[in-house]
Amino acid sequence: MPSRRSVLRGFVIGAASTAVAGLGAVLWSRTLIGEHSVLTMGGHPMGGMRGLAGGPVSVETLTADPHRAADVRVRLTARREHIRIRGGRTVDGFTVNGASPGPVLRARQGQLVEVELVNETVSDGATLHWHGVEVPCAADGVAGVTQNAVRPGETFLYRFVATHPGTYWYHSHQVSHEQVVGGLLGAVVIESDADPAPMVTTDVVAVLHLYDGQHTLNGEVADLPVTAAPGATARVRVVNTDNGSASVWSAASFRVVAVDGREWHEPGDVSGRMVVVPAGGRADIVLTAPETGAVRLHTGGALSVILGDPATTPVRAEQPSEALDLLAYGTPAPLGFDPQRANRTFDYIIGRRVGFIDGRPGWFWTINGRMYPDVPMFEVAEGDVVRMRIRNDSSEVHPMHLHGHHVAVLSRDGRVATGAPWWADTIGVQPGESYEIAFVADNPGIWADHCHDLPHAVDGLIAHLAYAGVTTPFLMDGSSANRPE
């Protein structure tokens, strides 16, 4: 007959085993192994709000005018291959039309752009997401949400109107944490249909990317020389395609004339400050060539855009200790809507805890205390004025990117914006920071709202903004092999 001690020991072990099994069942219930729909995220199907007029619509139907002829036609071919980095070493990655970065896609405001993606050798499939361009949802390029990944030998056609002039970029949104890092990307420039800005004589695209530890500028481990006459002015379109922030500065004064594809209202001269461009963000910098020699615009790392006399090499300037505060830069102007009349308000609070995602145990990101896929679904109706508070309760920077929309930054840590309207599609939220943003829900669809430090997105830092009445037939994982992050 067993002793009382043995019975007690057995009871304790059994209870502990049951508790562990119960915890395991809870965690395992959140693994999302197998095919699933974004519509069931949050633990329940979407619903409860009035939808679009005429009943439910699929994201597939949210397209540009199918009867309108394209003004700009481009074919982009994606391949997996070795990339020869000029000035550096060869890396294994992804190319677009045989190069990385891929070709700069240019259009004028109001033109209809048609891009055919051809996947030649990307075995996991590929897509193209138009980062910052407010495309119709069917063209957003998110595998498993707006389309299926384009498999080797397949093609996909993207169509959208180039509505807002500015600087943007394209990249894959299938296995994005590998394909974007590997170079499946390129810049987009939408030119204004108005007259060019006065005194801007040169337009320069500066794509920043890290290839296997090598900082590059337009795909080269080298400075970018731009020949300019004394007094000539250049607009440098800085595109940060990395997972981390980039700092831009110069010994000479400059102006930040646009952020994330939106012109800044009455920007002033900047001296002794750096501009921090979050992962995925863009900043358009205007500077002037000196009367003699050249001026250096540092773009982070050791690389610079050098404007002026090509026979001279300007000295390097020490990186400023303080960043330009966009909350107070420029002069106020109307937003075009009243954030105080918001009829939808949401919290997006970032934290971290132990758990499982896709069967992987780890230390994962949470949104409002919940872990993927049990994260919030931010439901809106078309025409809503939306306010959102983003708070970073973690120890890492999170560049938060909302697809399909630009948001107005109202405040940071309770400090109200006093400068020009700060419109953004990507906001770098530092540890402990809190932002309040607002926007009008004017682009129906199902839109990712995620961290653009892409390994963070893989580890659960992704939610979605979904319009009532919009559905999707696409699935993630399983036989579909759609893995947007």
C-alpha cells in the first residue's frame, strides 16, 4: 500500500501535469497551423457593422477602372540569383529585372499605372506591395489577403492611379522578411502634374539598403556623386528599405520638403539636426550646391550623396546629436477633416510575452495584450473619421506602417503637433513612446497595419484595418503557401 507521502507526491505531479497540459493546449490553440483566413483573426469572424452599399464585396473587385487604358506599362521580372554589389561582395538574394534595387518606376500624377509581375525563379512565390501608394485594395500585393502569391512561371497584373505625387517604393509582401532583405524591391516616383518646384534643378533617388551587412546606396558600396553647378538645387529622395532607422544630415543647411510622399507646408532651413527616417519611410531633402566645391548629404552608414563639383570630395560632417522634431517643423495648415469628430477610436498597444506562433515557442509580440492570431481587428465603415493611439511598451523601436492610407500625427507623448501637418504611412515609435494619429477611412479594403521591422511582423506584430462589408477569398499558409510576412 503506498504511503501518504507517495500519494501526495503523485497528486502534486498529476496536478502539475494537468496544468502544463492545459497551458500547452491554450498556447497550441494559437499556433494557427494550417490554412486560415485573415477574417477570423481576433478569435471571431468579422461582423457587427453596416457594410458597403449593395452588400458584401470581395477585395478582388476593389480595382482601378478596368475599362481605362494604362498610361504607364511596366514588366517587372523577379528572380532569385547572386547579386554583385559594386564596391562590395556578391550576395545571394533577389533581383527585379536583373538588378537590386530594381528599376525606378516613374509616373505622373493622375496617370494609370499597369505593372506586370513575372515570377521567374522565386521558389516561395512573390508579390509586389506599393509601399505608401494608396492603391485600390486588389493591387495591394499582400499574399493571403489581397491575392495569392505569384508562383514561378506565373504572372500578376497590378493597376492603380498615381494619385499623390511623391516618393514611394515597391517590395515583395510574400515571405517579406527574407525577400525584402534579399533585395526584391525598388523605388517609385510620382511626379506632380503641376510645374516643377522652383529652383530644383536635379532630382536624385537614393535607395538605402543593407545587403548581408553591407550598407549600400542605390545598390553600391559607394558615395553617389551628383554633378551640379554652383547654386543649383537638388531634391534627394531618400528611401529607407531596411529594417532599422536611417539618419540623414549635412554640414550645410537643407530643407525637408516631403515625408512619406506628402509635401511639407512651408519647411524651414535645417542646421545642426539630423533627420531620422524610419524603416520603410521616405524623406525628400532639398539642398544647394556651394559656390565652390561640393556638399555632402550623409545617408547613414559611411555613404553620402555628394552634390557639386565632381572633382572635389567634401569632408565628412559629424553626426548631430539631436534629431529634427517633425511635430514642430513648418507652419500649420488645414488637415481637411476634424479629428475631434472621430467616430472610431482604437488602441494599438505593443508588448511582448512568451507563447507559440505557428508551432514555434518564443518571446513574441502582443497587441493590446493579445498574441497573433488573437490580435485586434480594427473594423471601420467607409467615411469614418478614425483616431488611434499607438503605444510602445517594449524596449525596441517599431516602425508602424498602415497600408492603403496616410495618417495625420496629432501628438507624441501628449505633446500636440504645432508645425505643418505631418502625414505619414510609416511612423518610428521609440521605446516608451505614444503617438495619437487620425485619418479618414476613404479606401475600402482589408489593410495590414504592422511593424516594418519585418522580423517583428513575422513574430506577430501585425493587425489589420478592415472595412465592414469587405471580404477576401484568399487564405494564408497550408496548401495556398501564402506567407505575407
